[in-house]
Amino acid sequence: MSTEAALKQPSNIPNSDVFAERSKTDARRFVLLVIPLALLLCAFKVYKLEQPAFFLLACMVFGGFAVSYWLPFRYKETFFCLFSLAGAYALLSPLVASLLIAVGLGLFGIVRSGLDFRWRVLAILGILAVCLYCRATLSYQPLERFWPVLGAIFMFRMIVYLYDVKHMKTPPRLKDYLSYFFLLPNYYFLLFPVVDFQTFRKGYFKRDIHTVAQQGIWWIFRGTTHLFLYRIIFQLQSRFSPPDVSVGVAVVAKVIFCYLLYLRISGQFHIIAGMLCLFGYDMPETNHRYLLAHSINDFWRRVNIYWKEFMVKIVYFPAYFKLRQRGALQAELLSTAAVVFVTWFLHAYQYFWLNGQFRVTVNDSLFWAILGTVMLANVWVENRSKKRLPKAGWGAQLQNGLKIAATFCFIAFLWSMWSADSMTDWLSFLRTGIASQ
């Protein structure tokens, strides 16, 4: 490549030589990656982690990594796309897999068409309306699995994808589309982190494959420990029920256990991100020590980080930049309120795709109302304390510890209400210590 041609390339886009160097193979380092993967696979088999299909998924992902690792860089992503499409037929029924791919290709055809962007969006919204109607009214048994998987793949990532396509200077490529939507773990994990399209693309072989794969293995291991802890906590719940313990002890124990059951989601998200890392996608962390949050807003920043980034990109920043002429604080407050409201609605929307009905209950709405109110109060407090110098010493550490304990107790109590089937069931649980099954 000439010096002139090199200067014309964007500085943030590595050339082919850089990608070739980052994907360079090494037999010894490959073995050091395969050994922990084999041990993880044995643990999945022996302890029957998750459902039986999870072990098949893990075998496919780890085997696919072993093949992808040795392929030349120019073939790696093509292999990942084809492997993921073929994996649909292994993890889903042939009918569901075929329909899923057909709908996906149809949506790409609309996005790639020469229509004005607004017409493309309207066309996709029309397809969405038809799918929503079919999901709500059709009860054809072979398609029962189709709707949750379709929603899990497209319901949120299509929003991100269209947002980024609108700002792209070049037409979207089929390979980018397939690698982003048809992610092999998504056929099993229906609760899936909202992967950002730009982050996903920019992270591809952003670092050396051995570094990224090692990070992925660590995250899979960390996710596995979360799932083991979830199993222990789930079994402990039954031991804290009257008359074995007092009502007060039962309520406190089950409130804490209910919150800690989120370990299953955080564990799954770690495993998902780790699996994608094995194929060179340098994925960010999905959850960051959320049990140590020192405020509600800090909790929001730590738990389900992909969702937080999704809301910041799609809701918070657009709203903030439109409202900032009213003042920074008012813009922050209104943008935060918009984020909470959209999050409440989209959670009900997600529940519809996965279970066939919108979850709009009193306790669900009250959960988001209380959480949103406290978040707004936190925004106001954080804005007022920006100019204060941070405290140091044991007093500051003690204060931070008390904040962490208070945040944990508040979230756990609120979470128990959110997780109940209804407000009546939750109030009954607080009186009797017996949670509905």
C-alpha cells in the first residue's frame, strides 16, 4: 500500500495487515484457550447447567471457535454468519429456523432498498404490526417457539440498527446484518442483552484474538459461577418459610433471595458476551458489581449495562439535546424521566413477545414509578454536589458502605414487589412470609 493511499484511509480503521496480525494463530496459545473451554464443558455436562439445549449450544460455540481460530481472517466472519444460520436448524425446529431466516432476509431487503429512509421504517413498522397481530391471535402450535425467538432477535436490536443505518454514509452490508442479528446464542437465550450495532462492528478484532478469547473465557466462567449461586439461592428459598422460621425472618430472607435471583440473568449475559468474544467480537462488560451500587443511579449504571447504553443512545441523548436550552438540570431530569417511561413500556413489550401478553400490572407500574422518582431525586442531588470536593478517610468509606447497604435494601424490597404476580400477592407475602409459587 502506498503512503498516499494509507493517508486516505480513516485513522480509526485498521488495515488488513493489522487484522491479520491480530488473528495470527499460535498452537501453544490455542491449547491454553481450549483447555479451560473443555473444563467448562465438563462442568456444564456434570452439573446440568441450564436446559439440555444449553449444552448443545456450548458444544457448537466451542467447536465453532476451534474451527474459526484456524481460518484466514478474510473467511472468519463469513464462517461465523454461515455457522450461526446453520445453528438455527440445530437449536430450533426446521420450520421455525426457516421462517426466522426468511423474515430476517426480508427485513434486510427493505433496509437495503433504495426507498427513502422514512418509507423503509414505515414498511418495517407495517411488518411489525402484522407480527404483533399474529402473535396475539394465532395459536398454531408449531409456531409457538417462533414468536419468542423472533422477538428476542429483532424487537430491540432492530431499533438500534435502524438508528445507526440512518447515520451511515454507506449502504448496509448483508454480512454485517447477518452477524449482528443471527447470533448463535440468541436461539437459546431469549432474554438477550441489547448489543449495540456500532460497538459490535467496531469491536471486531479490536485486539489480539488471544486476549479477546481469554476475556471471553473469563466471562463464561464468571457467568457460570453466577448460575451456580442462583441454583443454591433458589433451593435455599424453601427453607425460609413459616412455621420453620418466623414471619419476619421469612420476609427478610425471601426479599433478599428474590433480588439475588437476578444472578441468573447476569450469569447468562456474561456467558453470551463471552461466547461472542470467542469469535473475535470484543464485547463490553454486561454487568459490573451491581450489588455494590451506592445509589439508585449507580445501580442503573452497573446493572444490565447494554440496556443502559441502549436507552442513552436512543432516548436520553436525543431528548437531552432537544431540551438543553431549558437548562442542563431540567434537560437531565426530563430525559431521565423519558428513559424510565420507555424502559417500563419496552419491558411490557418484551414480555408480550416472550409470553404472548403485555405485562401491565399495578405492582409493575408502581415499581417503575418509584424507581423513576428516586432516580430523578438522585439526578438532582448529583447535580447539586458536583462542585463539592470528594471526601476521604475512614469516615467517607463508612458513609459509602452505608449507602451501599441502603441501596441494596431498597432495591431488594422494591424488586420483591416487582417480581410478585400481583400487588395482592405481594401484600399477602409481607403479612404471612409465604410467597406465591
